Amino acid sequence: MHSLEQVSSFVAVYDNGSYSAAAKKRNKSRATIREQIQGYEDLLGYPLFVIDGKKAQPTREAKQLIKRARLLVRQHESLYTHGINLFSQPVSEINICYDTITPTSLIVQSDLFIRKHHPNINVNWIHRSKAAALEGLDSGDFDLVLLPVIGDEVLNKNITWKVVATVEMGLFTRKDSPLTRIEALTVEDLIDDTLLVSEGLSDIHISLNNFNVMPNTSIVSNNDVLCELLQYSGWTIFPKFYIHDLKRAESLVQLKLDEVNEKISYALSCYYTHDREQNEPFESIIRFMANYQK
């Protein structure tokens, strides 16, 4: 029978590409990692890695085994963390990280819910980029993270998620833009003008087939700056709530495209480690966020 140590070392070597990197990740010696891999290979009856210089290249069998091995390691970590938390001190502070495209109303309503039902807990709302948010969640600096759909970047981590909102997008430009005078606006008409892209929405723009090949594209990190630039040139794809919350509707106009009949939207999710959904106050907060639009 294999041990959890052997499986954990197998996953660490597979995901980090070498015995040395896996040893650093697991805070063990390289010799220990190598011994555990060899023991696991002896038990299975076939090699898991081919050593090429300093790299450990996974074999065909290893590639077939890795998904279930990762699942076992995640479940083990979740069980361990849950057991430890049963005897931990009561939660006195919650750090919730959010992206700038998180609806303000979701933040406000969630904050009110926490303060009403958990009055002894301090809530910190922290804005970070996607990469920093995921790193903070993985390290434990953040308890919950609100981000748009982020693909498979968390599949190999002890992280899960729930969709908490569907955010409608719109195409916006200034009121005196030449685009507003085109009766039947098409994607081709937009090509000659500049698309201003919020950095927080760059991944979403890539997934929008009609707009991901615009030749004139400028990325802007700050949403307020983007809206100011929009007063003078260009157009953007932006969450409708943001335009409304900033009271920009008086100076901006929403464009209608005949070629895009269905609504443009993205799913916003709450990401957290597996143990959070089993413990209060996180369980009730996650449930509240998941029912935010229901």
C-alpha cells in the first residue's frame, strides 16, 4: 500500500519539475524525496519519472496517475486543515480580497451581512491583482477572493469556488464619438478606433471572440483613469454597474451592435480553500454571496 508521503512527493515532483524543487516545496531533503519516489515506483512496478539533467520528466504512466494523485493530496490537506481548525481560536478577523470589477453592491451587502451576524469579527476588504489574490489565498493571507472566471489555474491547488454573480457588460464611448453616428454599428466599425481595456478585464476580453483581435488596443490599470481617457477618445467593454456607480452615464453612451445579439457577461466567483466551506463564519458568508443575485 502506498503512503500519503509517497503520493505527496510524486505530485510535488510532477508539478515542480525536479526532485530539488519538490524538496523545497515540501520542506524536505532531496534525498528524502528521491527515496519516496523510488519506493512508490517499486510498489507500482514501473517508473514515474525519467531524469534528464536536473529535470524529472514524467512517464506515460505518471501522466495517467497524476489527476487522482492530486485529488488525494488535496483531500488529505483539507481533512488535516479541518481537524486543526476545530481546535483553533475563534475567528476575529476576515480578509476578503476583491478585483476592481467586483460589483460594489456585492461588497456592501456582504459587509452588512457579516457585521450583523458576526459583530465581533473585523472585515478587511483588500484590492489586489488576480495573481496576487491567488497567491495570497494559497498562502493564507486572504480568506476569500472575488475574481472573474480564471480557468484552470487553481485546479492543482487546495482551492475551490462558487459563482456568486453574473455581471453584465456593455460597450461604451463618449457621447460625441463618431461611432454614435453610425446607424448599424458593426465590429468592423470599431476596428479603426482604440479599444481601452481595463487590466482587470484583460482575460475576459481575450475570451470574447468578437473583440479579442482589435489592432488598436490600450491596457489601462486604473478604472478611473480609463473612464477619463474615454472622455476624449476610444471605446471600451465595461461592467454596466461600474458606469452607473460612478455616475458616468451623463457623459458616456452605450453602443449597440447588430452583430452581437446576446448579452455580454462574465461570471464572478468566490474562491477559497476547501476547509473554509466547512467552517463558520466562512460557510455562511460564502452561502450569502452565492445567493446575492437570487
